[in-house]
Amino acid sequence: MFHPNTSSRIRRACSLMLMLFVLCASLAAQAQTRTIRAYIVAGQSNSEGGGTRKNPGGRNPEQDLNTIGYSHWYADFPQALIYKGHTDTGVGPGWDAMRPAYGGGYDQARHLNNQFGPELAIGHEVATHLNEQIAIIKYGQGGTSLAQFWNPDDPAINCYDKLIATIENAKQAIAPAGITLDIQGVFWTQGESDSWSLADSQNYKANLERLIAALRTRLNKPNLAFHIATLKDLPLWTHRQLIWDAQQAVADADPNAYLVHGKDLETYNDDIAHYTARGEVTLGQRFARQALYAAWGKGQVKTLRAYIVAGQSNAEGVGISRNAAAYGLNPKQDLYTIGFGHYDTTYSQTLIYKGHPDSGVGQRLDVMRATYGLGHESNPLNYHLFGPELGIARSMAHYLEEQIVLIKQSKGSTTLAVDWNPADPGTNQYDHLLVAIANATAAAQAAGVELDIQGVFWMQGESDSIALPYAQAYEANLKQFIATLRTQLGKPQLPFHLATIRDTPHWTYRQMIWNAQQAVADADPNVNWVSGRDLQAYDNDPAHYTAAGQVTLGNRFALQGLYTAWSLGQVPW
């Protein structure tokens, strides 16, 4: 009986034979062999991959390559060749051009498979940026612990042995085409299964070092690069901190072992153990970037905590850093008169990217200084206004004892109901915020830095408090805003820190805004409120905070951000 998919299989088989025939003929004509870089992709189920190529069929979120903007990766990509070993034997069906079909279940439905893992982005990104053809050898098996299933000293046949079989079979399969493989690195996504056992977690460092050493010896590559993805930050992985510590320790002790950030990767809402299409693409891109850094001799890609500062004019900020008298505001104060003159210097422990209020496109990723308030775009290095970012930067970086990044997007007189509405089909402040985040991420990556977005500092609500319908809808609108941004960033538990608006008759329905902010914080364990009712404003401009008001707001935001980072919960204001 003729199966409806038979013609598709025949076409793919013919296409593959033609590709290999042309390749062999070309190499024969050159009468010489060719060496290409090869990389190993290995681990458990998130290495196998549950990212969906298309038609996700009920998974939540229902996303695929097309919905996340990577439909151009549907096509075969011969610049990256791939060999995938069968999970039970390590024997694969042969070499092929990269396509989104090498995820979990490939062994049962070869070219018709609908899933992919990190290999897809690795193949596209590494081959493109090196501008050469590469090869990827993949072997993985879900639910396998390093302690039991990847032990190279176990006399029984296990995943380590099948990985070796996959590598040897891959070399033999490509040799007739005149190609020799130079294995350059390993992309390792594993540790979830070990995290359930205290003993396995405690032994993870020793077991990982043993695996690395054995594989390097077997392949006669003593400096073989290992790129180790940290597992996602989920309570499901019970002893994840021990696994993270072990992975960090291995990377710190081994100049050819590199840590790849994976704590924030997006997983399915109804299958939190496995990465979505976006999660797998992000993981593959991060793997690729680290491999490129290793190939170019740049070392370890750095991951920094990043925080978003957003809202309306008091997020923008008219706190004055110096020369207060020139602005005609009362009280005439600046950073120096309130005892914070030391904030009026560059502060390299915090980097900042400020998006333009009307586009989200900023000028640079820069060190923190007291110039990122209202009007910054007109004179970026010599402006004298600041917002809450200044206090956030100084306090958080200091107490975390590490460099951080702030992404700021704000505009005065904007409402949550209209200007920040993520459901509005037009371009608004929400869209500008996404642009700012994307541009900040790209700017950081160009500097060799990955951003791990840890929270949002939200100073907004004044404009909604003037209109009764907006005030009444504030709780629903705030929930929608938070949920949409979390989904967009692939961070379902992203913390939000909400500053309450000031207690002034200027904000007519302020009680409704306060009630809404409190209700959202009470209902969501990852939303906290920050006391803002008493912040000092100008006597002749009661809508905007003074230098003292902005420093206080920034320091309170930072305190709540630190409480969250240290798992202390809500600050008891």
C-alpha cells in the first residue's frame, strides 16, 4: 500500500543522495580531503529538544518557529551538516543538511519529525558567523542522570558509550565524501535528573569533570571545549543550586569549560520541564555565541543581571544632579544639597541603556551617570536630570557585589489604559519598550555580555488616576501588561515592583490606583509594591519628584529588588 508520506520521503532521499553525490564528485575532482569543524550536542531531554517546528497542536504556549519569527529556518541548511545517533544504539541513518527535525522523536519519524533542539540555532549561527561549513554530531536521551547514565567508568553500556558510538559512526559515514572532522567542542544540556537526588547533586562536579576528562582522552583532544548550559530555575529541579554551583566550579577551574546561561529559558506552561521553540532557539544561540567566543579566543561570555525601569514622567525623572537654581523649581535642591553628591560621578558597576521615548531606540549602552532623566536625548552626556535608575543602580550593584544592567523606557503623561496597552494593534509605549529591550540585548551581546532580566521597576499610574474609567480598569490593565511582558520575554515568573503614586489631590482617583496596585501584588507572588505615597515633589510642580524624592524612590526600588533577589519577599513598608 502506498503511504501518503512515501513521495515526500523519496524526494528527501533523492535530494540527500544528490547532495552527497555532488559533494563526492567535487571532492574527487579536487583529489584531496577536506577538514571541517565539528561540534557535539549531548545531554538529556532539553538537548534532544521539544521545540516545535510548526503546528504545535495544543501545547501551551502554542508557538512554533513561525510565531517566534524564525520561519526562515524551515528550509534545509547545507552549511551545517548533522548526524544524529539513535538513542538506543548511537547508530544514525546518515549525514543530512540541518533542518528543524532533529528533536525528540526523530528516531521514530525521521524527516517528518516536528521537533528540534539547540542544534538548529547552533548550526545556523556558528556556520554563518564563521562563514564556513560545519558538522554537528548529536546524541541525547531524556530522563538520564550524569551519575548513572553518563558514567564513562560503568562497565555496562550506557549513554556515554552510545555517544562514543555516535561519534565513531559519524566519522565513518562522512569519510567517503572526503571529509575529516575536527571536533572543536561539546554543547552539554543536562543536570535536571541529577537535581532530584541530593547525593547525585553533591557529586555532580566530580561526575562532570570525569565525563569531560574521559571524552577528551577518548577523542585525543586534551583542550576540547565544553559549553555547559545551566538548568532552568524551577522548583521542579529540587537541588538546582547544587547543580549550578557544580557547573560554575567546573567552568571556573577549567580554562576550556564555559558556562552558558540557561536559568531563564522559556518552558511550556503545561510541561515546565521542557523548553518551547523560543527556549530552544535561545539556548542554541547562546551556545553558538559561546562557541564563537571560544573560536575567536575571547573566552567566557559574561551574564549580567538586568532590570527594566519603565513608566511615565516620574520614571523619566526631573531630579536635578547640580545647578538647581537654573531650573526655577522649588525647593532648589540637587544631589549635593541632599547629601548625595557622590552619585554625580560615572558608576561603571551599572550599565544603562535608555530607549528614546518615541521609539525605544537608544544611543548607547553606557556606564551609569546622573544624566538619564527627562530630556536625556537632547544632550546625553551633559544633562542634569535623573530618575529612579540612579538610586537603583547604586544600591543594587553595591549590595549584590556585581555589575548589573538597567534598561530604561519611559515617557511622561502616558496611561496604562492606552499608551502602554500591549493589545493595541498600533505602535505605542509597550512596543517601544520591547524595542529598547531588544536593542539593549543586542548592544550587550556586541560587548560579550548576555542579559538575564531579573525584574521590572514600574513607576506609573498618575495619568490613569485623572480619568475615572482608566482608574477603574487599572487592575485589569496592569495584570494584562505584566502577563504579556512576561510571555514576550519568556519569563513567566518575572518579578514586578510597583511604586504607589504620590498622595496628592492632583491625582484625583489615586485611591483606586492604590487599591489596584495592592490587589495585583496580593494576588501574584512575584509582584511587590513599593511605598511611594510620601515622596517629595516640587512645591511649584507637585506632579514631579525632587532630587530627594527620586533618590528615595530609587533606593526603595533597590531594597525591594534586593529582597526579591535574596528570596525575602515583600519589604514591610
